[in-house]
Amino acid sequence: MLGLVLLPGLLAAGIGSLIFLGLDAWTGLGTFSLAVPGLPHFGSPTIAEFGWAIVVGLAAALLGAGIRWLGLRLQPFSLRSPPAAALVAGLVVAGLAIAYAEGTGKNASDVLFSGQDALGPLITHTGSYTVGALLLLLACKSLAYGVSLSSFRGGPIFPALFIGAAGGMALSHLPGLPLVAGVATGIGAMSAAMLSLPLTSVLLATLLLASDGLAVMPLVIVAVVVAYVASARITPAEPAAPAKPPTATRAAAADPSVTPRA
């Protein structure tokens, strides 16, 4: 089963790399990197930063559970009338984006889109975001994420990364948590909370932070593990399907004259 799952992904990754790199005389699309440039140097983790990693993991688990709850509560309306639900959801997301832009003076695209293109500028220009702006961004983006999960098609990865980075940036204004550590633990923890893929979450946070990734990896691992375990505890387990009785017992129930053999 493991081979069946891994082989298609490995083949798709190879084909995607070939398309971007090119083949012989065929020009590729060009390579690009998701790593955020220009980050301050991060030394070695401290005890306080490990404590913050636990806090970030717990906060990400709670926020992720709230986003999923919102998406699941709105999903029945989307299934009942998909076009109308998509229209209303789009208007809600647009309203959240406008409210964020009017309240902070920042670009509405921070809320409106997935965050793939805005993640780097958000972290690079962290000095231009106040704590209030980051908290408003966190609230609007999370609500837009939950609404979009119920009605729109799209990947859940980059919205989770963006929300985690914004939350880590907001917490980095508190004592004992540098910017790089806050962003890394936020990205990893929020990814684990939304994707339930702890190893992938650690790798994403490490790759995005380029040269600081390896130094901050112990903090990311702690945040990811805490978020993953806490999310598993918060998420209610699906009810188990009732076991089917043996054939002889079902036959006896259907026909009282049939006696099951020992």
C-alpha cells in the first residue's frame, strides 16, 4: 500500500521538475524558490523559545479546529445549492478583504488570495505591520479560509502557511520569541493542524526559511508535534461502523427455524 501511495507522487514530482527545467532543446518554464530571502540570522534555540513552541502548537491546534468547524458547518448549505453558496461565500470573503484593507491600510490581497505570493513580502516587510494589523489579518484570513473550505475548490496548504506566519509574527512581539522562530513554528504548527502531515509540515517550514531552517528545526519539530497531538485530541473521532453478525446468526434472525451450528 505504501508503494501505491508513494510512486504516483514520485512520478508527478519528476514530471513537474522536468517541465520547469526543460528537456534538451525544449525551454523550461524557469525555476523558482519558495524560500524567503533577507531574514535575520538565527543562532541556537533557547529554553524560552522551546516554551513558545509549545504555546504556538496549542494555539495552532485550536485555530485549525475552529477553521475546520466553520467549513463543516457551512458545507451543508453549499451542498444544497452550490452556485448560490459560492456566490455568498465570495461576497463574504470580499467583505473580509475590504474590512482588512480599510482597517489597516494594507493590500486586500493578503486576505483575498491563498497567500503563495504574499507570504514572502509579509515576512520580509514585517516592520510595517503593527500587532493590531497582524491580529486583524489573522482573524480575517482565518474566517475567509473557513468560508472558502465550504464552497470553493483549492488547496489548503498556502492559506495555512500564511496564517501560521502571521500568527508567529504577532507572537514575536512578545518577549523571548524572535521573528524567525515565531514564523517557523507558526508555519509548521498550522500546517500540521490543517494537513495532519507532521513530517511534511516540518519540511515546509525548514525549506521556507532557507539558511535559518536547520537552526530553527528543533523548535519547529516541537511545535508540529504539539499541534498534531492536540489536533488529534480536539477532533472528535468518527463513530465506528457496527460489526456485521456472522452469517449463521443473520440466517437465524431471518428464519427462527434455523438454528446456528456450534
